[in-house]
Amino acid sequence: MSNSFFRFKRFCIRHDRCAMKVGTDGVLLGAWGAVGGKRILDIGTGTGLIALMAAQRNPEARVLGIDVDEGAVLQAQDNMADSPFADRVSCRLQDVLTFNADVPFDAVLCNPPFFTEDTLPEDAARSLARNSKNLPFSKLVTKASTLLAKGGRFSIIIPARLMTEVIGLCLSEGMYLERRCLVRTLPHKPPRRVMLTFSRNPNASSEEQQLCIMATDGSRSQDYAELTKDFFL
């Protein structure tokens, strides 16, 4: 996104002070991830996009976004304050690995850092936001499990190549796959991303979905337009 802001139907996201801009991954998870219950946590909230989408989808919930980047937190706080959901969405500067909640969350969402290459973007804030060395999946999954209520759900978007690893990590923490959506950019391309939702129900039958973002002519696909219809102008 080249502009300093991105306008959705019910709120505006400014991202000029945030390392990670509004992107497709965040929009996908915000529109697809499980957001039931009264308390929702967005790990690595960045601009606050996913937290605000969750608040729009669940008018009964209070939503907390946390991030380790001060610039992102300040930007997210401004975006939340300017939204229609300002009375029930908040953001704080917090490393999830040291975060302890008095009351567990009914839904936990995360668009995590996933770059593992040695060659990273030069910008320090962007590197922090995108490099999984700062938040390994093993630690993220363990922490998410401790923050999740008994009947809660954990939703995440990751590169498709990491799907087996993350499913195994969640299983080791007593979180079972409930929904899976393979995401393609174009119909003829292999899946680029996968969205996963886990619950503590060992008898959960995994719901399988597939989503293609663009049609062959480069326009938004019908499925993507339907998923995001309540957000995009």
C-alpha cells in the first residue's frame, strides 16, 4: 500500500508510522479467523487492523492488541481511537512471551512474523516485525495455549509450507485443528498461505476450505470479495 492510510467501510487504518503496512494476510485473517466470545486478543497487532476487524465482526467483544514495536502501538492506538469501536478496543506495548492475563481469552488471533532467512530487510523495525527469530512458532504456540480459554479458539495465518509444523506444535499443546483454509493468489498457483483455527476439542472435525484471491484477469475473485464484503469499499 503506497498511501499513508487505507480506508475500509467502517474505519480507517493509517500506517505511515508502522513497519508493517496494511496487507492481504491481515485482511484475510481479520475476515476469516474465529472471533467468538467476550474477550479477543490480537498478537502482534501492528496497525490494529485485525483487532478492529474483530471488533466489527463481534459487537459484544472487548479486543486487546499487543505489539513489541512502540511506533506500531502508537499508530494502532490512534487508529482505534478514531474508530467506531474505540470504547472496546485497546492496544498496549507488550511482548506476548512475557504477557500474563488474569482472565483467558475466548479468541486469540495472530498474523505472525515468518521470515527465517539470514538476509533480512535493512530497516530494523521491519526486520523485527517480519523475522520469526524474534518469535519462534514453538514459543508463540505455547504462549497462545496459556492465554486461551477452555472453550476458546486460536487462529493464525502462515506460509503454506509451514502448515504441518504448526499443526504439530498446536497438537502438542492440546489444541486441535478445527478449520483450515488454503489460500492461492491465482487459480493455477499452488497455495501460498494457509489459515488455521484450533480449539481444545479433541473430537473437532477439521473443516477444509480453499480460497483464491484473484480471478484469472487479476480482479478480486468472487470468494475473496464475499469474504471481505463487510470491509472493503
